[in-house]
Amino acid sequence: MEAANNTNGNGYGNNYECDIIRWFEYISENAGEVQRETLRRILEQNYDVEYLKKRLGDTKIQDMDACEMETLYTSLVPLASHADLEPYIQRIADGDTASLLTQEPITKLSLSSGTTEGRQKYVPFTKHSSQTTLQIFRLAAAYRSRVYPIREGGRILEFIYSSKQFKTKGGLTAGTATTHYYASEEFKIKQEKTKSFTCSPEEVISSGEYKQSTYCHLLLGLFFSDQVEFITSTFAYSIVQAFTAFEECWQDICIDIREGSLSSSRITLPKMRKAVLDTISPKPYLASKIEVACKKLESLDWFGLVPKLWPNAKHVYSIMTGSMQHYLKRLRHYAGDLPLVSADYGSTESWIGVNVDPSLPPEDVTFAVIPTFSYFEFIPIHRRKQDCNSAIDDFIEDEPVPLSQVKLGQEYEIVLTSFTGLYRYRLGDVVEVAGFHKGTPKLNFVCRRKLILTVNIDKNTEKDLQLVVDRGSQLLNKTGAELVDFTSHADIVNQPGHYIIYWEIKGDVEEGVLNQCCREMDVSFVDPGYVVSRRTNSIGPLELCIVKRGAFRMILDYFVGNGAALSQFKTPRCTSNQVLVRILNDWTIKRFHSTAYC
């Protein structure tokens, strides 16, 4: 069946929706067969590259049927981490033009966000990367438009940001995956095909100065407020960050809308100033209307900001799973009764699944795997027994299985083979099979497999930490205060080692309540290794540090200053980065120690 990105027609017209959804229904129904053909295409394109040649030798894969090829490939090519591929990627970055990972020359490298492991990594980026991004955006839009139809020719308030690109030693362009996409022809095609256009010109998106870009996104979003059909960003954090900034700058925005001007103190970049001033014109009536609305919203702590200022918006759309779940409470506060729709599942390495049920709340969302994007394998994993003292990992794993053999309710680590030169690459994401869409699995994101908190024999993942913080912050919420953001650090310098959790709070909270929060979090870690270690004092009392308002903005500034794009930024939920630990400790104003297990 013809690929969906070759279909013609209006991005939100019935013919287009039917075509692209019909395509996905077909490949989902035949997911196992489509996966084998996807692997065949990848290997036929790249069988002669150095990485595969070392493992497959002179095997004539062209003469094999799909099942035989699949068996041979998974038996001869080992599972790989980024460390295994890094020497090849570095040679490419340094200018080696041999066919190392792909036959197609790699001219761009994506940078991971660096917030998970503390450093950014190079990942190959090719034309296929942009094409699959366009394809999943169009597919997701078709499913969303069934539930939340939007007007053709409307606008999207997109809080999107490019980072600065640079050249590697070998002359390749390096930058974040989102930066490459926003600069690609596919980004322009997406707007033309969907007949929905971002409010901001390219000069705002690509400025590299996120505070100035955010101000202009907000200004232009309000200038076109009656045309805005939905609000979006890559991550929920970026939307919350933008509206938090709006609380402080709305009066200046009103002045600029009233006069058709642009604050010279807030916007200093010449290209951005020109692009915005060429777009706007004086709208005194609109400015007065926004001013009245903002004064009322201010008295309501900005509850319902989105529907009040963008009355035609149908929904808010962003990645809201994993580490983004923390921001759902504030995002719902801003959105009022407007639906929150979780965006699709992917990584810098590959897109993985699409949200085919956009009416579901973010907490219940699943992602249907798209079997043409990469060849996917799944490593079955099981929680270790309580008496296991290994601190290496919290999981026992079985042999990988293909997509067609996954089981409902089982947890897996995703392995992918991509068109961009990643072969049996361990992604590090733990997912659960929550159901099936035709023949393709629907995945629920569980956590990153990498342990984030460990001192002794304890093993706690990002999901464990999130649950603990949720329990502790329930006491906080009863006081009317709000947990703005959080992170953690395993202190092993001071003995006995212990967990430190850093909170930034909005509102006043009595010290007695914070002491209770600290104790509640300590007893909420249920990992047996942690509980035993706390009882024997092998791990010291949990420490809760309250930081001044703005501490997490400093962390954002640090990452952006080191090349990350706001579009890809995720607050690290655990850090061993000494620069971040120093920022957090410098900004700490109160410390509390748990009295549990005394």
C-alpha cells in the first residue's frame, strides 16, 4: 500500500484523513509482516557498511526470505548501546566519508538533550528523520481532527525553539533534532498540508535566545488570538514555562499590541525585531480586551488562562508522559476545561508510536507502534525478587522478541534498528504493552531503565521518585502551596550516603508541614533495598532542600547555555552533575531531615 506521505490533499480534509488513517490501519493489521519488510529495506540499503560487514560478513541477504533474514540478523548482530556505536559516529563527525553506518552520506548529527545522562550525545540525522517526523505529525493530526476538528487556515500557537547549530571537525552540521526539523523543508510542508500555520516567523523560532523567543511567541499568539486553533510545544514544560513568563510580562505585551511596537528592553535581536514588527500592527481594542482579561485572571491565579485569551482554541497538545507528568497540574490550571492531548512517543533516535486515542487523558494515553519507521525488538524484563542484593539494575531480562510476539501486560525495554544507522540499539525506555491497535502493540511508557537513585543496595527509578514526590506534595497541596519543580541527588560523599530531594515551591508553607513532607517521602520509597538500608542506617535520613524561586530557571539557563534547545529540555529528575548540585545548594534556603526509621 502506498506510503501516507505520498498522499495529496488538504491536511484536515476528509480525503486526507481517510487516506493516512487507512494507510496506518493497513500496516497495523499486518504489523509483523511490515516489520520484516522494514528490516529488509534497512539491510538492503546498508548491508555493505563497515559496522554490518564486520558482523554479517559476505552473507547474501538479498537471496533470503524475510523470516530467514530476520533470524540471521538477530543472531549475528549483537545488542548495542550508544557506547558501542560512538566510535563510528565520532569518525563520521570528524570527517570520515567511508560507509560506516549508512550508505547514504550522513551530513547532520542530532544532539540528545543531555538531561538523562548528564551529557549530550551525537545521533545520526538523515532525510528519513525529517520525513518520519512529518509523517507522524500528519498522522496524529488526522486522529486528533476526528475528535477536535479545527478550521482550515487557522493558526497554531507553537512554543518551539531552535538551538544554535555548529560544525563538527569534519564539517557536519550538529544541533538538536528539533532544530534540524524546524529548518527542514518538511516543516514547511507540514504547515501547507495541514493548512494550519504557526503564529511565529522563522526568526523567532531560530533566535537561539529562548526568553526573547518566548515573549514573541506570546505576543504573536495574542495578536492572532481569534485565529488560534490549539496551543502546542514539544514538552509540557515549555508551555508551563511560557505561561509562567506571561504572568510577569503581560502588561508589556499589551503595550506592544496597543501600539504595534516591540519592547526594546525585552527584544534586542535585530532580525527578530524586524520579523515581528513586519507582522504586527496597532490593535488598541484587542490590547484593552486582553488587559481586562488579565486583571481578572491575575485575581484567579491565572486559572483558565488559555480559553480566556484564546477563545477558539480546541485543545492543548504536548508530550505529557514520563518526566512531564509533574507539570500536568499546572497545565490543567492554565487550560481550565480545555482538553489536554498527549503528543506522540519518540526519541532523538527514532519516532516510535502515535496517539490514536486523543480523547484519553494524558495519564491513560498509549502509543500505537508505527511498524514502518524502524525495526523494533522488545526485551522482556521482570522486577528482581526482594531478596536480590544486586545494585546494578532493578530488572531481570529475557531474550528479545519481535514486535509480533509481545504479550499484553508484559514490560519490555525497546530495541530499535533504524534507517539512520542504529543497529539493535538499546533505547533504555521501559514500556508496558497495554493493548493492541489491530496487530501493532499500544505501549504505555513506564520509565527510563537507567537507575537514577542508588546509594547502597537500593534501586529507585524515575517512576519510583515521581510516586514518592507525589505522596509528599499531597501534604503541600493542602496548604494552598504548589510544587513548581523538583530534582534529586544521591549524596555518597557524606557517610552514610542518603537521598537529597530539592523542591521549588510557590506559596508559603510552615516548617512543620515541610518536615511532614520530608518524612512522608522517606517512608514512601518501597524498594526493599532502600527500606532495609534505612532500618540498618546503611542509608541516612532523606534530606529535603527548599530552594529559592528561580533555581530551576537557573538550571534551564545552564543547559540552554551549553547547547540544549528549550524544545528538548527536561528537568533532570536526578543529577550527579556538580555544576547543578552547586546551583541547587547555593539556592537552598531551608533543609529538613526525615525522622522516619528513628
